[in-house]
Amino acid sequence: MSELKFVTKGNSSPENKPKVYFTCHPIDFERAFRSICEDIFKVYDCAIFYTEDMARPLDEETREIDLNTMNLFVIPVTFRLLTEANRAMDEDFVFAKEHHI
């Protein structure tokens, strides 16, 4: 997964864990990412994948190969997400919907 970074509970290996893809409006990343990951890790032992630059479009290979392996997309809904152009809604959400993720 070239463009994607990941976090896991206790910095464990992502192998054989369910895959979650986190995306959001770029401005919301700093505020939302860490706390949402903590909430997810309280309940699930998974690997949470994300990009460091939420404003940059994903390349086609990452989108078609890597995102297609995700079990779940997590997209925190904010006013910005719903009212401003952003990759999370304009590309990532559309991909998840089309691929029934």
C-alpha cells in the first residue's frame, strides 16, 4: 500500500487484521484522527489506514487495489465535509458506495 500509512493497536503488525480506511475533510484530520482511532481500538483489533495529506487525490492504483481491500471506511461527518469540495466526499465516499464497502 504505497500511499497509505497505517496505525494498529499497540503498534502491532497489520497482517491478518480487518482493514479500516479513515478519510475526512483535510482541516478535520488533526482534530478527529487520533480520537476516532482510540475509540475504534477500544472495540476492534484492526489496522486503520489513512493518508497524511487528505487534500491530495489518491493515485488510481492505490484507489483500485488498496482501497478495494478495505472492510470499512470511516468518514467523520462535519459541516466542512458536507459543504466544501474535498477528497473524502468527492472521491473516497463515492468509491466506497460504488464498491459496497
